[in-house]
Amino acid sequence: MHGLNAYNVIDGFAIKIMESDLRAFSEKMKVFVDWDYLDE
């Protein structure tokens, strides 16, 4: 995986990123994600 998979929803006004993809991407790129913030 070279990038982050994102899916176009609502006619281009929003994107959806699967949590599993974000977790894998953040681990690979060593990027901190505040999972508690995302759960709000």
C-alpha cells in the first residue's frame, strides 16, 4: 500500500476512510492518530 484508500461519498462532498486502512497507513507511516478523539 503506497497511499491511504479513501472512498468518495455524497457526490464528492465527503470521503470515507475505513478504520482498518487508517490504522495500517498510520502504522506504516509512523503517524500518530488520536483514536480517542476519533471515537467522539
